[in-house]
Amino acid sequence: MQRSVSVVAMGLLSAVSVCVAQQPAHHWAIVVHGGAGVIEKSALGPNGDKAYRAGLDRAIHAGAAVLDKGGSAMDAVEAAIHVFEDDPLFNAGKGAVFSREGKNEMDASIMDGSNLKAGAVAGVTRPRHPISAARAVMEKSQHVMIAGPGADAFAESVGLEVEPPSYFFTESRWEALST
């Protein structure tokens, strides 16, 4: 079966974009963007740029692996974003920036272009993968967006992996809060 799929996955932090080259049999492409903002290479240290690029590469390959096995674009986006959410270098999941109140509060949204359904969470503090919580809102609720403690409770109620708020803490993000 031939199919044409374009997947754009957006995570948060690095301002680097990368594209996976299509192999002859593929009719899709994956583009990931590590996020918004400016990070000067001089501030990254000798291996910082390489580490960010490696994270971007892992995200691309996670999404590509899903598509290579015949998975859906939605599954590929979710897999790519999971990589960002598990990598403390990116402002998604573990490594998320702190709110004014000193808490890691995360937002995520996802949309299915085939049917224009969307789901989002805002201000979550416990889902290990906020993108999965957003997808669950889209697929398992009558809502488009759920925020705060209700979103945390919803994520847990549908069986998503949750972590204590301390899991998301990173020293570098904490230091950035006070500067």
C-alpha cells in the first residue's frame, strides 16, 4: 500500500531543525524542531551542540521507526515527542522550565489532520509524557483541553504513566529560574 504522510513534530527548547532524508520507498518526511528561543553555542559548552543534535536525531529516528513499521502519523508524532520529553536538554517533560511559582508545569497539544480533532493539556505536573495526555484528551474525552490538577487526574485515570513532580526537576532549569 502506498501512502503519503508528512509529520511535523514540535518539541521545545533548541532552535535547530533537522529533516530525515527520504529513502526511495518512503513517501513521507519527518521534521522536528527542538523548540523556540536562542541558545548561544558558546553557552552550551564543548559537547552541548552535539548533545542537542543527538536528541533531535533520536526523535527523528523514533518517529521514522513507527512509520517504517506501518504505524500512523499520530503514533510517529507521539513517539518523536516522547524522546524530547525524556531528554532533560529539551523544555518538555523532564527538563521543563519552572513556572514563576517554582513548579514544572507543562503544556502539550496534538491535532489529527485527517479528522481535525485536537487535544491539549495545560499546567500538568505529573504525566511523564504530556503529549500522551494531550492525545488521550483528544481520543478519550469529550474535551479539547484539560488544565491543571484536573488534567493530572485525567492522565492518571486513563492509565498514563505519572511521576512525582520531583522527576521533572533539573538543576540547570532551576538555576535559570533565578536569573
